[in-house]
Amino acid sequence: MAGIVVVGSQWGDEGKGKITNFIAQESDMVVRYQGGNNAGHTIYVNGQKFELSAIPSGIFNPARLAVIGNGSVVNPKALLEELRAIQDKGVTTDNLRISDRAHVIFPYHILIDQLADAKKGDGKIGTTGRGIGPTYMDKAARTGIRVVDLLDEDVLRERLTTVLAEKNELLEKIYNHAPLDLDELVAEFSGYGDALRPYITDTTVIVNEYLDADKRVLLEGAQGAMLDIDHGTYPYVTSSSPVGGGATIGAGIGPTKIDRVVGVAKAYTSRVGDGPFPTELFDEVGATIREVGHEYGVVTKRPRRIGWLDTVVLRHAARIGGFTHLSLNSLDVLSGLKTLKIAVAYELDGQRIEHYPASLADVRRVTPVYEELPGWDEDITQVKTREELPANAEAYLKRVEELIGVPLYTFAVGPSNEQTIILFDIWNEG
């Protein structure tokens, strides 16, 4: 068997989609194991740009299955719109499979997400407002509605009758919002069930069949390790587990079926949303990196917060995620900066620490301990091998490997697949 997990190593938006798509070229199946349509992937295929939210990046090869696993949450309206958008560009979607056990995002989830976060004022989490968190809340509370329920209108009506009574009371009495209509929701979501019926199946069966047949299965997470519900900067996190271990639950496989875990990071740090960010830059250097790197959210278009590379964060991500390899993106964005900084530790109350504190009060008080490296002026966007890099760029990569304790699998000098330098065959080596 060959199961490889791709995990974000920071706060998301690290370029996982590109790395996933690259590894997927040699895979038989790509599985999205958690998250919803709040996580954007920008992928370039044959010169065309695609921005995906819910659909696994394996969709672009009709010989490969693209699977939305049971650990994901599905907005059927948004998913159908996304399917139509890529179909209009000539992409076949017959290879999509959706878990019948995945939970469904309803309009009340989206409303509650937006209204609840707005009500928190300065204490808001900064969600994308797409209903992801409230859907996972219902899943944990055992009041959620699953994809399989969309296939039987009677079952859907029975489930929605109970759930909607509670949600409407919440909308009306807490948020002063008009209630939603039961009949309209049943009709709308039964229609979605009919439209998605050809794709819906027990994905745990097919994923395990592929692994047991020694086929190549790639598992992709949404967001990043620092947004993990258990190990991230809680409460400024997502509502599921994007780390490597989350793949076992979200795809329905055993941990013994995972061979390698690739952590994806940028050569600096970016973040969307609120929460502490020790290496955040508020100066002209941060603004320059944001513009050169086009650091705006794929889904939300929000400007991303920018900071120096934080290896305290990356070591934390590697430890909890079980990284065997690292992919470092956006190295080219740093070209032209005279001096580069890497956070190698923190100082907290006069003490040097090399781990990421659980207490956000502590994180807000830390001061990054920086190591400075000389930058480079050369344009590296046409580099094809590691040996072609300027000496200072190569020294930067080497120092990152040393600080994280994980070898590089790839580094990227631009956004396209052609600008991603592969150092070895991840399926057969390392």
C-alpha cells in the first residue's frame, strides 16, 4: 500500500493545492479528509487557473478518483456550482466520489456562523462565515444531517423538522433573524441530493480497497496545523483536525496505512483571520511580501497577515503531524530582500523556549528570537535545480531543514507546477 498525507504547516494558504496536485500526477486517488468550502486551493492545469474550495484537486485527471471523505462537511449548493464551473472549462467530473457519511451545511449553519461571530465584537474568531463551525458543532452534538439523508425526502423532512425548530428559535430569539421555511429547505436539499446522487457512496470502502490493492492514495487536508482544533492556536482555529492523524478518521482508514506525511509551508509566514502571530510584520517589508506574493485569500479575498518564517511553529507542526518531508513554497517572493529573518525560538518572561505555548496569553507575550541570514537579489523564478540557486538562497533552504529536522521534498520558485523543483520521487524514495 502507499498512503501519503499532505498537511499545511502554518495557518493555511501555504500552497497545499499545488503540492497535492503535483503528487497526484502519480496517484490513483486523492482524498479530502476534513474541512469544507472555506478552504481554497489555487491550481494551474495546462495553463488554466482553477480555484477550488470543496473539490479535491485530483479531479483534473479522469483516470484518478477524487474523494470527499466522511470527515468533510459539504455545502451541496456551493459544490454543485463549483462542479459546473470546472465542467464549463472542459473538466469531466465523473471521477468524483462523495462520502455518504459527510455532514451537510445548511443555510441556518451559515446564518448562525455569521451572526454569532459578529455578535462577539472584538472577541470574534474571524471565521469565513460559511457555516463550517456550526456544522461540526451539530455533528458533535449528534443533531447533524448527513449526505445520505439527502437521498430520502421522508428522512430529510423528519430530521429537518426537529433540527429546524431549534435553529429557528435560536435565529429569532437570540439573533432577531427571520425563521427559515421547512418546506423550502426540504425541496431545495432533496433536489441537491438528486443532483449529487451519482457521486455519493461509502467512500471508506473504496479508499481501503485502493490501499489494500497497493494503489497510490493521496490524502489532502484543508487549512493548516496551527488551525487544528486540538493543536492549533485555540480558539482561533478551525473545527476539525487538518494534521496527519486527522486523515485516518476523516478518510476512514487505519494509521498503519499511512506511509509518509508531507508538510507544506511558505518560505515566510502568512495568516488570514484573528489570533496571535508572533512574527507578524507591520512594516514596509511585510507589505512588500504581501504584494509580491499576491497574499489575498482564495475564497474570501481578504489580505493575509504576513510575517517572517517561524520555525517554532514549523517544529510544532512537524511534531504533531508526523512529518517525514517538507515542501517549501514561495522562495522567490523573498528575492530582493537584503536581510532575511527566521524565528528560531521565543523569549517568554526572560526565558528562552523552543516550543509553541498552549496559552494564548503566553503567545501574546513572547518575543521571537531571530536568526538573520543574508538575502539575494537574483531572479530565481527560472531555476530548475537546487544547485542553480544563489548561494544565499541555498543556505536559507539548508538552514530551514536543520531547524525543522525534516528533509525537503520540494521547493518552489513560483506558483506553477513547472516552478516546483522535485528533489526525489516521493512514492518510491525517502
